[in-house]
Amino acid sequence: MPELPEVETIARGVHKRVRGDRIAQAWFGSHPECFKTPPSIQARNLDGRVVLAVHRAGKHIVCELGDRAEPAHQPARASRAGASHTSASADPQAQQPEAQWIVHLGMTGRLLVTTPDAPLAPHTHARLTLESGRELRFVDPRRFGRLAYRDLGKDAGFRSPGADPLTIAPGEFAALFRGRRLSIKAALLNQTLLAGVGNIYADESLFHACIRPHRRAGRLTKAELERLRLALSTVLEHAIRLGGSSVSDYVDASGVRGFFQLEHCVYQRTGLPCRHCATPIRRILVAGRGTHFCPQCQQ
């Protein structure tokens, strides 16, 4: 499942390519499990809206949408792949969001910016045709991803349930785990505490913080928790710079794989020597999840 670095990478890529463009037409597939908002409502309300910005909230991608206009009957095609679009939309910075399109990638979801003549991948559940001639496509073979629409005139904007690990302050971070009896690995995976951390980055961050994953969260010292906060931030930011970890289906908004999997220290390295001390990496189950750690470096 894509985690914070992968979702951040996709959100940045989509923002760079479609910001200021207008949705000329929205098409949705027929599999109902892909939609938190009925597809007919999404299609009706997305048509004609300008994309003001795209950003990450936890493991969700949020498209901020502005004013509506009558969608063009024949969207103008870009002169070449990757060419800058020439939308008639007003400056996106001057507008306030009126709605949101929210994408959760699930386990195998992809959000791709492409051209209309690009081959249509199997399991494509949404196609947003843009005035520039590009298309924004949502592809999800296993259909655990979800698409939703929010009218900001009626509903509050989407917010992730937990704190963001890239911006959380030291005291707030320590308070999340105070008195908790569950393991620190399970606590890191709890999206109501920290939004965006999954199995890969929990294992990697605990390794860099030299903390065993099955230790009780409430018994970690203040110094250990601060070490973990810094390790988590460092690992996540480095993974974003490398485009995320492509260990399964993940690719960015252009269909390009990430590179952080080449730098994993423990995740999926069972039996291989630790990169720091050469001790074989162990795999155990913690909170029902496969968990990787170095028995020598992590205490």
C-alpha cells in the first residue's frame, strides 16, 4: 500500500502537471466499491471545475477545486506530450476552493497524468479529461482505493485523522504515545495517531532510531521518542526525494518507479546482513504485521 512518501510524490507530480487546468469531462467506471461518493454525483460536480491545487493529507490525495464553467465540447489537445497547457481559467492563486476531489489509493491504486491516446490500462475506474488535452486517470486492480467528492459550501474540508509526522512538534509527538500499552510498531501504524506511516516506514524509522518494534510505546523514554521522531522525519523526507519505494505496484504520476527500496535497511531484508553491523535481519509478527528489525542495533 502506498505510504506517505509515495502519496506525497504522486500529489506533487499531479499538482505540477494539472494545476490551473480545467476539467472538461469526468468519466467513472461501474464498480461501486471504488466510490465513497456516487459516480453520477462526482461526474456532475467535477465537470467544468478548475484544479487550484493538489496536496497530500495523510495517505489521501486532495484536489482543491475552484469555480465552474461550461466544459468544452472538444478539449484542445496539447501540442506535444508534457507541453504546458493553455487553460482559460483565472489565476488559481486568486481563487478560493469551492470543492474537493479526494483520492485514496488503497493497496494498488495509481493516479496518472497522461494523454488521451495513451493505452487505457485495465482496471481504470476514472478518467478526467482536461482542457489542456491531458487526462487524469485513476487505476486500481484490487479496488481497495476510494474516490470522493466534497462540496465545501456544505461540508468541511477533508483532514487526515492523525497528526502529520513531517510537521509534528516534539512535545506533541511524545504525548501521542504516553501511557499506551500497545507496541510502538502498532502505534506508528495507527492512522488516528500519525497519518501516513505504514509498514515500510515504521520498520525503517525504528531501525534508524535503534528501537525494537515490539517494545511497549508507553515505556519509551522521552529521549527515545525524540530520536524516533527525528528518524521518522529523516526517513520520510529522504524517501520523498527518491520518489518513494516501489516494492509492488507503486509508480508516480508519470508512471515512473521510485528508488528508496534500494536503500531499505530492514524492510523485506529477512536473513540478509544488517547494513550497520552485519547481524542477520529478523522478521517477526507485531500486531499481525510482518516486521523487520536488527536484533543487534535495535534495543
